[in-house]
Amino acid sequence: MDERIRKHAKILVDWSTEIEEGDNVIIRAHPSAYELVLALYNEIGERKAKPITLMSSNEANRAYMLEHGEGFKTPEHLIELVKASDVFISIRGDDNLASMAEVPGSLVSSHALANQPLMDLLSDMRVSLTQFPTASQAQFAGMSLEEYQNFVWNSIIRDWQEVHDMQELLREKLADTDEVCIEGADTELYLSVKGMNPINSDGKHNLPSGEVYVAPVPEKTEGKIYFDLPVVQSGREIHGVKLEFEGGEVVDHSSDSHEELLASILDTDDGARRLGELGIGTNRDINRFTRNMLFDEKMGDTVHLALGFAVPKSVGEGLQGNKSAIHVDIIKDMKKGKMTFDGETIMENGSYFWE
Amino acid sequence: MDERIRKHAKILVDWSTEIEEGDNVIIRAHPSAYELVLALYNEIGERKAKPITLMSSNEANRAYMLEHGEGFKTPEHLIELVKASDVFISIRGDDNLASMAEVPGSLVSSHALANQPLMDLLSDMRVSLTQFPTASQAQFAGMSLEEYQNFVWNSIIRDWQEVHDMQELLREKLADTDEVCIEGADTELYLSVKGMNPINSDGKHNLPSGEVYVAPVPEKTEGKIYFDLPVVQSGREIHGVKLEFEGGEVVDHSSDSHEELLASILDTDDGARRLGELGIGTNRDINRFTRNMLFDEKMGDTVHLALGFAVPKSVGEGLQGNKSAIHVDIIKDMKKGKMTFDGETIMENGSYFWE
């Protein structure tokens, strides 16, 4: 076994989910991630906790959903399992990222709705989402498996305490900020984060992480922004997205490709035209775009905005975050750009204020 | 996908576990059996039941047990999962049957003891144990994968209602029998099954099946028996077992190989020297010994006896079956032998009374 798989497992168990003796642990994995499951059983055994593994497979989900059709019910046995558990480790990594291509979106939504009670339960647990480098994901990223393995494990096997401490400087500053300004080519955007609650995403719930994010005040975004990096939606890439905001709402938009898809995202519901997240990526081991949001949004020297719902814990007490059925992140490269907090330069041309 | 995998899944769902709309279903499988899991998701989706799959792996169990050491606790989350479920389909088929070789037997026993509450819950559910033909199991059986696939699916894809009806003739006769006699080379054995409850094993709890079995009266076995087929224990084969009984107890024994292992089995506890089962195999598609008891004991034209505990439901009401920590089946080929029920010939030289 690659030594990095053992290190990956150790970080998941010790740092991300802090597994202790007696914990009831659920692992969720596709058979392609089998080696990471084996390494986790080693680590969890050493800590005298109790693991079980749910096999996940989009190929199985496809078969199930197509045969079943509408009318999904919540799986009570899975609810009882999750209720009795302390830790949930979800490993991404399938053998075919196109397995669901044939399944109508409406069916996927109905299935997700039936499983919503499970998602609600997970919010009270120690949960971590991570990636195992499979051939299919390497292919999707446009890399050989070996190159992709290096990429994934370089971004995961880090000193997360150090990342936490560094990001804490950023989080504290953001918590004291009223107005954020992002500047660059075709970009001059003002957001208010006054009273909101920035989160230090440090390798616990997402592994890899390397991000500080916050919910903007939904009514207070003004100006325009150009995103250098594409949005990947249902396998299609929307390049060169430009958005213009007035009173928090997108009033004009364009893109170099798939303009209709961009329009349909914005038309999803009322909240789809407002921002639910401002995120600042700090993980420089994520040094390229791989069409996988678990990685992309944490790229060093980037910022991203999400159209749609705000993560509740990133909304300040007594305030309202944006509501929507969607949450679509769009990333801007800051190697040629500048971000200020109440006028103080935080990022500029690929360096952070602490550098 | 091999069409036989779909047929296998259909039998499991329709005949073995009779899955209906709304059932909470657990599948348990090693990644090597992935294709059967996919086929099951198809069938279960069609019936609008709710499947989840637990990944089983002896390689993971080995890692866990060795790191954990003694002191296993019952996994509460797994208990809650099983309590809330209706159906349990357990698929045998690993990628390495020697994965547990390094794990001390005492550790395996402690782990099994901690999981006993789970086994107790399973006895109230619709449970089926089946086999997926993996390369490792083919190797263990001494066959190519293709030959082994043919063997497994020939023995599984049958008209089980027809098997049930045929075996019912045997079960009814056995239910009315006091004394069973088995005769052959070095063999003249008398068992009492008076008042006991024979079971028609027809592809529900075991797939494949093809067996009628019953608990003998523990004190009433007399005579001697020679077993043509080997006993496989911890990877070792005990050939040519001969047992002699007085008052239900083994008073003399010998074998052509591993005599000490046979002795240690008989010395496990008081019940290890008495019989817990008489089984009659009827599945002629199981036409060779494959060192896998799920198949071997159902071979057509064989009988088997088990040293050790009796399956409770095969014991007659108000009677006592044998108690022991072990249950070791030993098989006798009846192609040259005879079995009678109260003097009536039931099997003789490879044919049954109904032929």
C-alpha cells in the first residue's frame, strides 16, 4: 500500500473526525476507494472505535433510480444507523463519473429530497468529506493516475494545525470587516459581510480544505466581476462568466460559452441571483483547476463567490443569509487582482497580507 | 453483465427474501461481488424497496482485529440498522480466502462474541446467504473462474418451487420417522429423529440449497460411519473420518489425515461428541466437492452429519437438541450406500425413493 494512503487515513481519523475509543463510525466509499477503507480499519482499530462501511456507487444508484421511478421514500434503516453513529467519513472516488448521465434531473432531485432527513442528521455529527484518487477522477481532471495521486495527496497530507493558525489571521480580520472589495480586469465588486460569521475551513469537514468563507449580506453586493475559471455544471464548462450586481442582485450577465445554462442557473429561484458565499482559497498545493469543487474552491490565491444559499453557520447571529435551492461556486484567480477589507489590502497579485 | 447475475439477483429478491414495496433491505458484500450488488439494485428498485450495502472484507477485518486486540464491543449503530431492517442478503465472495490467516483464533472468537447480538437479531428477519463466484473462491475449489461460474450459477439458477415440492416428500416422510439407518462400507449407523422437526431447505436462507435436515435425538446414535468426503477446518482437510457412537456419543474415531485436529474438534466441549444435524443433500447440480460448505452439504446423493449444536427450529417442540459451541458438518457420499427410515429405503446407490 502507498504510504500516503496510511497518512491520509491518519489525518481523517486524528484531525478531521477526532475518533476516540467507542465511537460508532460510518465510512462511505465506492469499491474503487477500497485501499483507503483498509487503511481506515487499521487506524480505527488502533483507537478501539467501531467502523462499518457503506458501499456507495453511482452505477447502483442509477440502476435503482431508473427502475424505481418517482415516489422515493426515506430509508428508515439508514436513518436509525446514522442516529446511532458519532462519525461519518464520506470518500469520493467512483470508477465512472458519468454513471448518472442517463438519469433525469427530476429523479435525482426526488431521491435527494427523500434522503434530506439523513443530511439533516449529519449536520450534528463529526463529518468529513474526502477524495480517493481514482482513474476516473484523474481522467476528469485531465491527468495520469500517478500525477493525480501526487496532486491529491500533496493537497491532503499537510500540517493542518499550521493551516488552521494561518487562516485564523484571515478569519479574525474578516470577522471585523464591513466591506470587502475585489478588483481586477473587468472587476470592481463591493460586498458587505458586516456582522456575518466567517468560518475557518481547516481540513475537518472537507479534506483537503484551505479556505475561509462567509455569507455576504444578500442585498448589499454592488458592481461587476469577471471569473477567470470555468463553472462546471452537469459536465459542461461555462467559461468567462461576467456578472453585474445592483442591490445584491445579478442585473446583467454574460459568458464565453453556455450562456443559456448560466441564464437557467440564475433563473432557478429568487435567491439564485444573490450571493450565499464569499470564499478565499489558501491551499497552494491545489495548483490547478481539476473540475472538482472539493479541490477547486480551495486553490491558493483564488476567491470564489457562490450564487444561491448560504451555509447557515457562516451567517451572523440574528441576520439572514441568502436562501435558494442552489449553491453554485464560481472561482476568480487573484494572481492578477486585489482584495481589500475596509480598504486594507488582504490579497494582491498572488500574495496574502501575511506574506 | 452476465445474464446469470441478473437471474441470480431475481431469485434472491423474489424467492429467497420475497422483497416487497417499502422493505428496508441490507445487502452485505465484498467489492469482488460488485456486479451482483448492481443487479440487486435493479431488482430492488423495481420492487420499490430501499437497499443499502455494507461492504464486507476480511482484509479490513484482519487489519481492524489485529490493531484493536481483545476487548471488542458490540457496534450499537449496526444493531440499530439491523433492528430497523426487514431483509438481509449476505453475499459470500472475497478476493483472498486467506486474509484472516494471521489473526489468532481467540481474537476471531472474541470478535464473534461481541457481534452475537447481531446474529440473534438476524434470526427474526428474512435472511439469505449466497455466493458470488470470485477468482479466489474458484482457486480454493480448484477450478478456473469460468468453470466455477458455471458450477455456481447452475446450482443457483433452478426452479426452487419444484425443488421445494420434491423435498417436501422427503421432509414429510422424515417427520413421521423414528429411526434412520445409514449403511455402506464401514458404515452401519442408527439415529433417532423421533418427534424432531425436519426442515425443507429450498433456496430461501441458503442459495444454493437443496437439503432436508433435522436434529437427531442427542443420546440415541449407535454404530459406526465412514465419511468419503473430507472435512475442511482452518484450511486443512481431514480425510477418511471414521466415527463410532454409543449412547449418542463418539467413543472411537480415526482419520487418514490430521487425526489430532479431529481429536481437538471432538474435545471442544461435551456436545462436540454428539450429533446436532442429519442432512440429506438433493442438489445434483452441485456435482463435486468444492471445500465450501454452502455448496458441499447440498450435493445430490449425499448425507451429512454435524457434530455439535442443533439448529433450534429443527428440534421438535418440547424436546432438547444438542448444545455445543461448534457445528462441524461431515459428508458421506451415498452413491454406494443406503439410507432407510424405519426400514423403508429412502436413498440407495445414488437414487432417491421418488425416482
